[in-house]
Amino acid sequence: MGNESGNERMEMGKRAIRTYKDLDVYQRALDAAKDVLTRVIPRLPAVEKFDLADQLRRCCKAIPALIAEGYAKKHQPKAFQKYLEDSLGESNEMNPHLVFCRDVYNVDKVLCDGLLDTYEIIGKQLYNLRRNWTNYGKEKL
């Protein structure tokens, strides 16, 4: 069987990856961003409207956006890997922001701790995806 354009047969786990939406890390980052936007930011004090809240909004939205944008360059592994590295940086940046929310502004500890765990998982997934993507297209179909 030849290479099917637009219909990748690469599998991560048991699911075929046909679009960036099939990447577990994309879905996890998107869900985490929704939680940050709807459950964390509204609980911040007004004084943080233009500082911490803005950083949280930009950072959490950047992760799934960079994954989606980078996936368009999936046939150029180094280019895709750069987007994944940028996503990893944004994921790491979420840690201190969420710690400030939890420890300084008393945002729900369980919520923030859960998001901290989620962003740690996202970071590991991004690292592994970046490391393993070099073999994309080299496997026998």
C-alpha cells in the first residue's frame, strides 16, 4: 500500500492520526485551556485583569494553537518539532501562573492542583511527541 495523502496511517496507541485533533495532547491542552478560561480566570481579583489573567489567557490558548499550526508542517519534522518546543515552553509557563492563582489569590486548590498535574502530563506528551516525530513517514505502510 502506498502513502495515502491527507489520510495518515501513523498510529499513536490504537488510534490513527489523521489530523491534529486526533492527538491526545491537543485534546488535553484544549480541555485544560477551557478550564483555565472558565474556572480559574473568573476567580481572579480585578487587580489581575491586565496582568496574570492576560498571561493565563495567552498561554493556555497558545498550546493547542501551536500544536494545530505545527501539525500543518508534519512532513517537515524539524519545523513541527519547533512548534512542539514552543508548546512545551507555554505548558511549562502555566505552572508558575497556576501556583500564583492557588497560593496568592486563593483560587480553588483542588482545581489548580488538577490543572498543574494536567499541564505536567501535557509537557511530557509534547516532549515525547517531539522526540518520536522524527520517524514520521519512515515506517512501512
